[in-house]
Amino acid sequence: MRTHLGKTFSALILLLAASCGAAPATSEKAAQVERRLVAPYLQGRTVACNELVVEVTPNFHRHVSNPGVDPKRQRFERIERTAQVDKIWTNLRGDEAGWFTVTISEPADPTDVRAQLGPRTTFKVMNQFTLRVRERGRMALDCQASGPILIVQEPQREPRNVRSFSITDGNVQSR
């Protein structure tokens, strides 16, 4: 009797667990979502801005370059919170020598000795770059560029001044 009751209880727990949450994503479905989120960054676009915030989940951390720091011109700080790390680079002087170049692209193959750069989006950040790495929530590779100076140049087009530029959940918005 006890084993029958134990088996029934186990089956009930499994049934409850299955009905309470969505089924885990398959690796193929996760790969499709990753490709969709990376695609807008593989267009050869350049964005000049005062500030840039890039929010990623750990699977995209290698897609975003991390600028170097010259302590005379720039500051780097790391702020750890629950399930989130903010890495913040700041131009201390505000001059062009302290600007940051950030690229978002497919990660380089560490075995490729040619070091060929593939398609990417390049950001020229004049004041501050924040890379936010979230450990929870939906898969993310989002960016928000802002500032009084915000210029977007698409391939084979003239640069244009815009008021806002963002890529959220794979959707590019520029106004």
C-alpha cells in the first residue's frame, strides 16, 4: 500500500510540475532565438552616441567587446547586484582620446589565426558605456544609445542625426 501511494504521489508531483511551467526550450529553439537577436547587429552599422547601455544574458557576453581603459582618461567600475553585474566605462575628460569603441558581432573563433572581422555594429561612445549582464529573465542582447549627439550610419548611406536608437528583442528603432 505504501509503495502504491508513493508512486501516485510522485506521479502527481510530476504532473503538477509539468503544468505549472513551460517546457524547457530545446537547444535548437534557443539557437533560433540567439540568431534572431544577433541578426540586427550584423548589418555593418556605425552609431556615434554620448551614452550606450547594452543589456545581455550570459550567452551573449562574448558578442560584445569590452574597451580597454587608460586610467588618465577613463574609469572602469563593476557593480554587482543580485543576478546582475553592471560594468561601466566612463570618459573622465570628455575629449576624443577618451572615447570608447564597442562592437557587437558574432564572437571570433579562437582557432582562426587570420582574425578576420565579420559583420558587426560599431558604437563610438563619447561619455559612458554600460554593459549590464543579467543572469535571469528572457534571453537578451539589447542596446540603447542616447545623448545630445546621436548619429547613425547605415552601410552605403549618409550619416543621419537621430533622437533615439535602440535594438530591443531583435527590433531596431531609430527616430
